[in-house]
Amino acid sequence: MNNMYFRIIPLGFMMVFISCKQETPPFDTTTYLDFAAEQVARAVEAHEDPYRLPRNIPDGKKYWELSSVSGWTSGFWPGILWYMYEYTGDQTWADRAHERNMPISQILKNDYKDHDLGFQFFCSFGNGYRLTGNTQYKDFILQAADQLAEMYHPVAGTILSWPFAIERYEAPHNTIIDNMMNLELLFWAAKNGGDPAYYDLAVTHATTTLKNQLRDDHSSWHVVAYDTITGEAVQKVTHQGFADESMWARGQAWGIYGFVMTYRETGMEKFLETAKNMASVYLDRLPDDLVPYWDFDDPEIPNAPRDASAAAITASALLELSTLLEDNSESVFYRSKAVSMLQSLSTAYRSDGTNVAVLNHSVGHLPASSEVDIPIIYADYYYLEALLRERALQGQQSTGF
């Protein structure tokens, strides 16, 4: 099995070995994965068109609102179906995932320019290739990596995030903290038949982000704009957070996850320290139930909405971080925090069954009054990923694998 197997759901001998040196929290992943399977099965029955993919469930509605395959969230739905296949071993789930995967490939037929290629192709075809070895999936992943690499600017040292927003900022190249997540596509491609130079490209992007996108307290700016002549970072702002100097919860979660992954791929200590520092400021400012307010600096706290998606992303990241540390006490600390997050999400933030989502109470873009305090598809994706990671750490093999 290739290295992607370790990335998305850390299973197998290495993870069983690591789990032997950690205390196993008493957390029943089976109950919550079974509930998720029921919810996802209900959603599949309601949404049969593979070219329209779930994104969010508006307040008071029962079923997912759908977006096109070119939407940035398109890869999460087939990714969820692959996780159901991972958990159950039921071929029906793999068939459903394949059907939802294939329309996404049409993005490659266009001159598509957006950093979200990582989300779109690695969550869908990446999981599919990891679980099936389908070489067609591998070809699509490598093509997506080629297109993503075209957005790299060598002077700025980062991948362009939003071509459509260039005029919005004071310089012609912008990078958002979310883009750390998409580097994994490049790391994987460099080791699996793509251009080996993609490794250096991804490392440079992460290094530049580390230098320019983090504040002294290790919180993160959402957007940095770069001068393409000098490479200087000339503007640091938010787009989806409360204010330019605030700590937007999901942005911080993207950063934690992205730097954990980058450390795993490179072994470079600077990325490990960055991930731990970002996690520290995030953990220090959490409310008691470990699910953050959508922005840690919203003056409406404690009456501001929470963001279950940020908690799910961070829980998954901390579980992986716990497997990468030599210090057992640190490993136990991060894993226990992640499990506590999962426990909270699995109770107070779980869907009550009136809709087909797994989690409720996520926030997409509050300043635009968009997707506020509702189910959002990527919250379910990273929650399931975290459950499967914790299941593996407990030494429980998913059915059929």
C-alpha cells in the first residue's frame, strides 16, 4: 500500500505499534460511525445526481443543498462515501463513491485555476486510489497536481489562492491559510510519478506561509497579498473572519492540520513546532466543550455561533500529530484533546435526525451571512476522518481491510 494510506486514515502495523505506547481513551467510535452510515445512506437516496454534490443544509431544511462539481467542496461528498466503504467494507459504498468521483474529473478538461484542486481531487480520488488502487484515479490526481503547480509564483514563493480576487487586494498575488491543506496533493504527486520538483515547491509554500501568515502569538492571518516583483508580503487581512487581527477558528484549524501534514511529509522540525504552536493558542482559547466560536475574537461571545467544522478539522489533525511525536506524554496529551473534541461533537453537535447531516452547527462565511450555524459538508468529512483515525489508534480494523 502506498504512503497515502498513512496520510488519510493512519492504519496498519505502524499505527498499532504507536497505539501500544498510548493510553486508550474510552471512546466508542462504532456507535458514531454507525449513526453516520445511517445518515449518509439517507442522503444518498435523496441525492442521486452525481453531477450535483452536497454542500450545506439551510436552517429548517432536511436535505443537502447541492453545488456543481466545480465548487470547492465537491470532493468531500465522494470522500465521505469512501470513508463509509473504509468502515464497512461494503462494495455498495465503493460503487456509490466511484459514481460521485468521476464527474469531478471534468474539471481537468478546463483551464481550471484554483488552489482548491487539492480538496476536490485528494479527498475524492485520493481516498479512492488508496482503497482500490484504481490507476485511473491516480492519473487524475497527478493531472490535478500539475494544474495546481501552475499557480505557484516563484518570487512570492506561494501558490496563488484566488485568481478571481486579485483586484481586491493591494498586490497581484494572494495566498490564504486554507492553501496549506492542498499541499498534500503536491507532496503525494512528487512521490508517485509526478514531477519530483513538486516536493520543493510545497516546502517553499509552507515555509513562506510560516514566515508571513503567522502572528507573534502563533495565530494566523487568513489572507496575505504578495508583491510579485519583490516577493514582499504587503497586505495581511481576513476575508471570512471577524477582523483582520482576529483569530478565525477554521483558518487556524486549516493551519494546524496543514503544518502537521507538512511535518509528516518532510520531517522538518520547523513545521512540527509551527503546528504545535498553532495548536497551543487554539487550545488555550477554547470554551469548555472544546468546540470553538466561529472566531475567537467575536465580541458577541458567548452568544456568537460555534463552528463544529473547525473542531472536526482540528481533532483529526491532533490525532495525526499524536502519532508523529517521540514524547509519549505529548502524544497522550494531543490524542486526549482530540478525543474530547470528538466526544463533544458526537453529543451536543450531532444531528438530531431531522436532517441527513452527521453534524450540525458549522459556520462557513459569517461576514457574508452565508452558511451560519448549519450543517456543512466538510464538517462531516473531517469528523468521519477523525473517528476512523481514533478507531485505528484503538487497534480496531475497519471491516474488510
